[in-house]
Amino acid sequence: MFNVEKIRQDFPILQRQVNGKPLVYLDNAATSQTPQQVIDVIVDYYSNFNANIHRGVHTLSQEATDKYEAARQTIQKHFNAKHAHEIIMTAGTTHGINLVANGFSSLLKKEDEIIVSALEHHSNIVPWQMLCEKTGATLKVIPMNTAGELIMNDYDRLLTKNTKLVFVNHISNALGTINPIEAIIKKAHQVGAAVLIDGAQACPHIKADMQALNVDFYVASAHKMCGPTGIGFLYGKEAWLHKLPPYQGGGEMIADVTFEKTTYADLPHKFEAGTPNICGGIAFGAAVDYMNNIGFAAIEKYEHELLEYATAELQKIQSLKIYGTAKNKTSVISFNLEGIHPYDIGTLLDKMGIAVRTGHHCAQPIMNFYDIPGTVRASFAFYNTKAEVDALITAVKKAQMMLS
Ligand code: PMP
């Protein structure tokens, strides 16, 4: 039984006040809050078994290694990867994307083409532009419509025998659109292209199944799903991870080093040079467990109710425009009030204890499409309530009165 009041007790930060008002945290798409269960794991790590992993014979090192590798298996099971060694621990989504882009720089030729979508975060645009500059390959873009959906007929036309890679986010951070990644992956495979899906926004809402999706690469960040910052994962199909050269050289990623030649370690260590974020990895596993204990079906259902309620209530406000009205979307609402800069609304909302994001949300091409400087973005998590939606509505109305 989904009990939001009980769930809220797990999050100490939700008890605090901001500017003398109870915090209403609606910036979950930027980063999620951390439950006590995950905070406890972080404290436990540094209190009881802090040690470097994979190389120590002593007890602390063994314990830390076991917990870190257990976390990798938790992530593997949650995302249904076939093997634990297909889960590469990264510093986050951006790191995972750059790791793949860097690997492909030695595999692409001048005549090759790569495809991104109009709905991407900058971290899924810039590394591919850099890759094109290095290799001479061409970057093509799947366009979007005014509802914030990808135009799939155009995608069909962009795919050619020269397409080598397709990169699309599972869910848009700026608009909340859930992209038809199953169809995108299938069509890319028909022309022999590999697909990387950016799951940064999907991981707190949807349990993505690597084997069912038949995706080549999938990346996400722990901090979007109740875990700490500075840790995430890259899933790669085993065959692809064998094919890609390592991203960084250093300790932990080698089999044998001489000045004449170095051979690399097996997966996943080939891509994990240096001392990793050990505590972060273990806490990531705890965050995955925490969310699964609540259950993704219950989370999806509850967040959808919040989305529908908030959308209906916001639409009642005069001169308020919502951007991104896709049929298939998650609990993100981007909006503007006519004649008022989003930054001014965000600043006033903060004075009333309400945390929202304002600006281009690292997705300038989407803002350019709508010809706006940015939006106010309210993004809801499973620990938000209808009362918090009501507080948002009251505060937006107040801000509108003050600013117009
Ligand atoms: N892609 C999307 C869709 C995102 O929302 C974000 C985070 N805002 C990122 C990539 C980058 O994630 P990180 O900053 O954790 O690397």
C-alpha cells in the first residue's frame, strides 16, 4: 500500500524550512532527495569498512570489495543486464556518454553518420559533436513537434546504411516526454547502427529492461534515483564493451604492464581506471533497493496522478502556457507566464519555500524550438504530495500578481 506520508518520513531534508516556509521540493529532475536508508549506508561505510577495493588482502578491503561488487549485481538485476560485468561504474550519465563517444572515435570513418534527437540534454549533444569533429562523421537530428514529441517519420528518413550510432534520451529532462525508444532501437538495428539511450530521467520513474530493449548502451546517474552524486553506470552489451577501447588508462584497468606493451583487464575493470567512488557505488545499490521496496509500478501510478492533478490546476491559471504536452510523459511540467521571465518566477517561488528549476535546463535547442529563453520546471517525485501541488499553484498565482 503506497503511503506517501510514511515515505516522507524517510527523507530528513523534507522536514526543513526554506525562507521560513516548509520546503516544497519540486526540482527532482535536477536531483532527487536521499532517504535515511541510503544516508545510513554512507555513514556505515566510512564508520566501519572504508578501504580501497580489488587489491587488498586485508579484511576491510575484502568487505568493501564485496559490498561494491554486490551493488554492481543489484544494478545488474534491476536493469536486467545479462552479466554483472556489462555494468560499468561511472561518475554519472555525462561520464558514461563520454566514455562511449571516446571509444567510438577510433571506430568511425568520415562517411559515417550519427543521429541524435531534438530533445536531448547538452550532455547527449556536445560529446557527439566533438566525436564528429574528430572523425569527420556527420551529425543528424530527429526533429520534434510542438507537443514535444519526436517525429518518427523523419527518423525513418534519416536512417541510412551509413548510420553507425543513434543517441536518444529515454525521457526528456526539459519536457518530460517519454520517447518511443523500443521503436528507435529496432529501426536503428535494421540498418546495423548501435544505440545509446540516456536514461538519466527515466531511472527514477521506469524500470528499464536492458535485455528486453535489446539496447547496446544505456546510461544513468544515481543522484536522479535517491542515490548520491558522482556515481552512475554505463550498461554496454558485452560484445560492444570488448570492441570499445578503454577511455582512461591507469591502475585497476590493466592485466599486465611493461614499458613495451600493456594489456587490459577483463570487463568491467577495463573501463574503471583508478580508485572508484566506492562509497557512492555501495550507496547507489542501497538506493536501487530502496526504490524497489516501494515498487516502480506504485511509483509510476502515484506520480501520474500528481502529474494529471498539477497539469489540470496549472492550466486554470490565466496566461500560463505549458510546454511539452506529449501523450506519453512523466511527472515534469515546464511552463511560462506570459510577459514574465521564468527566473523572476523561480526567485519568488523560492521566497515561498518552493524549489523549482528555471532556465534552459541544459537543453537550449528545445528552448530555441519554442523561441523562449527558458521555462519554469516543476518536477515531481513519489514523495511529493497533492498539498505541495496546491502550494505551487497558490505561489504561482501570487508571483503572477506581484510581477504583472
Ligand atoms: N541527460 C539527461 C536527460 C539529464 O537530465 C541529465 C541531468 N540533468 C544528464 C543527462 C546529465 O546527468 P549528470 O549531470 O548526472 O551526468
